[in-house]
Amino acid sequence: MDADEAEPALATFEKSDLAKRYPTIAQSWRRTRNEVIPFLDYPPEVRRVIYTTNSIEALNAKVRRACPNSQPLPK
């Protein structure tokens, strides 16, 4: 999907049964669309790398939160 297809797709989603069950999805997308739309201009190959990087960063953040004061094991 590219930026030109995003708005009609969101409008279609907003009319669907899924939107009635999960109204915060469309609201969130509308609220953050100025940040999301430029992302859609990247080719799919680049988006895949960005998704992967975001997933790795999220995992690293969880590890840091789980081990905030961890010290190396003593010898």
C-alpha cells in the first residue's frame, strides 16, 4: 500500500464491522497519520528493514527494563 491508497483504505475500514469492534484502531491511525503517511512512501523492501529494526529495538527496551541494574557475574 502506498500513501495514495491509505486514505481510501482507512475510510473502507472505518465502515467495516472490524472498526465497530476496534474503534481505537482508526482513531489512532487518524491521530498519527502525518507520521505514518511518509513511511508509506518507502519501497516495501525498505519498510521491511524498518519493521525489523523497530522490533529489535522494542525487544532491547524490554530487556533493559527487565534488567535495569544488572551487573556482570563475579569471577
